[in-house]
Amino acid sequence: MAGQLSAILNFAPELVTTATLIVDTKGQGFSDITGEAKRFVDECKAGEGVFFVYLRHTSASLVIQENADPDVQTDLTTALNKMAPANAPWVHKVEGPDDMPAHIKAMVTGVSLHIPVNNGELSLGTWQGLYLIEHRTAPHKRELMLQFIGSRRPD
Amino acid sequence: MAGQLSAILNFAPELVTTATLIVDTKGQGFSDITGEAKRFVDECKAGEGVFFVYLRHTSASLVIQENADPDVQTDLTTALNKMAPANAPWVHKVEGPDDMPAHIKAMVTGVSLHIPVNNGELSLGTWQGLYLIEHRTAPHKRELMLQFIGSRRPD
Amino acid sequence: MAGQLSAILNFAPELVTTATLIVDTKGQGFSDITGEAKRFVDECKAGEGVFFVYLRHTSASLVIQENADPDVQTDLTTALNKMAPANAPWVHKVEGPDDMPAHIKAMVTGVSLHIPVNNGELSLGTWQGLYLIEHRTAPHKRELMLQFIGSRRPD
């Protein structure tokens, strides 16, 4: 075995909660939505369980990434631009030259992820933040679904 | 804060449901399985919760992508072929020249995702569809697990 | 419709379980954690539901990949190195030349996934294993959260 497994904690599923989050992006770049996710988990009265986030678009995406040095976001953007260059001969051009690269970037990063909730708090690592990446050049209004399934935090 | 959080809706978890979906692919390309996912959620009598889809293979994958212009799929395929060219000197060649590129494409797109279910319906965005991407050249029979956790829809 | 949907099985959600898994990596490469995941699901007394795994780091990641030929891991590593070469002019260099490529590799592969649990067992495909990929050159201690939501296995 490669790893050490802790004791297992057991809880009863009591809650399924849902909210919508609207994010106004400023064009290509990262929006930190960690604070909104934490606020949702807190307002849910979540105890132990799983937090889910889903983005209802195909030219933006969700990632867990480094939250300390903004240079990391610059380099992540460079890497995504290399995988999906704006000046390649894409067939799908009707929505502008930034649209098809945006779909490719959304495909490799994804629109659906979960984060554990332990003892009423999002169990992110020390250096982890939750980000929406806007891949289009122009600002967009983006809609996300936030959900929690698990136990209720004791009052 | 980057975004506006709606009111939080609360439900009781009542259901864990599971089904198997078999998809016969026609070789490299996209199979739209949005209809199957919707039918599962409907037949589950799902109310509010989370839909999960999982693909039990390593040379095909799952994505949420644009559902309007078929040219998008052409370009997504081009981008994946560039990340994992068939003519590179891969070490793993025993299953044919299309096999190792298929594993790479499956790695960057993934085999596991969730979609929210709200008020008995999959909460996909207007332009989102759920796709299985076959990365092998030949047709394959692919097995998926569909699941729902959440509340039961009122009769 | 592209696929054949089986009958739907219904269960009651009874458990939310959580454990921590610590993995000591040996530097860049794959650690097979399938055994630990199976042991967790077994010790949970999980019946029917969903297993979740989450990695609390931004320079390592999680994938479901081929479990038979080790050459596949060699080629997956080659493909990731091509997407995020160590010798590119990255802006973020303070943590060493292997750090920024590690963040890029973590972004395209992800730190959050689920696997179905059916009849008390992880429903992996025949050729699927669950791997932690270390993207840093040096060995690291990595922390994961394992969770299960679903029904309890009958005694």
C-alpha cells in the first residue's frame, strides 16, 4: 500500500442544499470564488459532507489552483493559450476568434468539481483556491450552481 | 466578493439511485448522451440533488461541451490530436498506434463528472450537452454508471 | 438515443463517511492508490453510492488510468511534459523550475473525482486504477480526503 489511511468518521446525510452564484467576469482571466463557496457552506449549516460546484457554460471553466503568487495565473494562461492558440485555423469561427480556443480550454479544465466539507469548513489545502476562469475576451455574466450533501452542523 | 449568491434551498436526501448505460460508439468521435442522462433523472423520480456519470474505460472520456455547432467537435478533436499525436514515438504500442493517444486524451478530459439536478431536471446550461468521446479508431462498446443522490420528486 | 439504459436501482442514503489518506511520493511519477480506496470503501461498510477523492495540493493531481502496462505511465508523463515543459520561460520561478510545470499539469488533470460504489465495491472498469501523480521532482507528503455517500452494506 502506498499510503496511510486515518480512522473513518461516520455521519448521517441530512441535507441537500442548492444555490445559484452569478459572477460578472472582466474578460479573459481568473475570478477567485473561494469566498463565495465558503459563505455558501457556512450559510447551509453544513457539517460533514461534500460541496459541489458546477458552471453552466462552455467557454469558461473551474479549477482549484495556487492562491499565493498571481504569476501562477499568468503562466497557466500562457499554457492554455499554447494548447488552444487564437490564430490556428479553427473551423468554428462564427462567434469570433476567441470562441473556439475558449471551448478547448474549458474542455481540458472542466466545469464540474467537488471539495470535501469537514467540521463545517471547506477542506481546501493551504495553497488552494477555487477559481472560475473566463476564456472569452469580453466580460460575461456566468452562472454557477453550488450544492452540498451531508450532515447538518450542530447548533 | 466576485459574485452574487442566491438564497439557499434545503431538501432532505431520500434517494441513492444507480443504473448502467451502454453506448456503442462508431470509432473516434462524440456521442451525445444528454438524452439518456435526462431519461435517467426522470425515471429516478429525482427532485433536488446531484447527478453523477462515470465511464469505466481509459481510452474514451466524458465532457460537457457546446451542443449547437458540430464544427466545435471537429476543432476539439483537432486540439486533442495535437496534444496526443498518433505518429509520436510512444513507448506503449502493443494495442495499436491509436491506443496511447487515446489514454492521453482520456487523461486530460476525464471519466468522472457531476451535473446538478434542480426541480427534477438536469441543470445544464442552454448551450451544454453531455458527451462521451471515443478516442479509439474502431467502434467500441462503452459502459457508464449513472447515479443520483438527493430528494425524491413530489408525486 | 445513443445508448441502452438498464433498470434503475433505488437505495436510501444512510452514510456520509470521511477519512484522510497520506501518501509519501518519491518525486515525479504515479502512485497507485486503488488499494487504499478499496480498503476505505470496505471499512466504511459502504453499500450503494458514490466514493469521492480529493487532493489538497496544487502541484500533484488525481487520475483514473490504465493499470496494466507501466509504459502507459511513461507516455502520459511525456505528454504532460510536452504541455508544460520545464525549460519554458515561466514567470513563476521562485519555487524552482519544476514548480510551474507542476501547477499546469495539475490544472489539466485535476484534484477532484468520484467513482461509483455498487454492491459494496468500487465500480472501476477492468483496466482502470486510481493514481496520484506527483509532478514535483522531489518527494512530497500528500494529503487526500476520501469520502463516501450512500447506503450501508447489509451485515
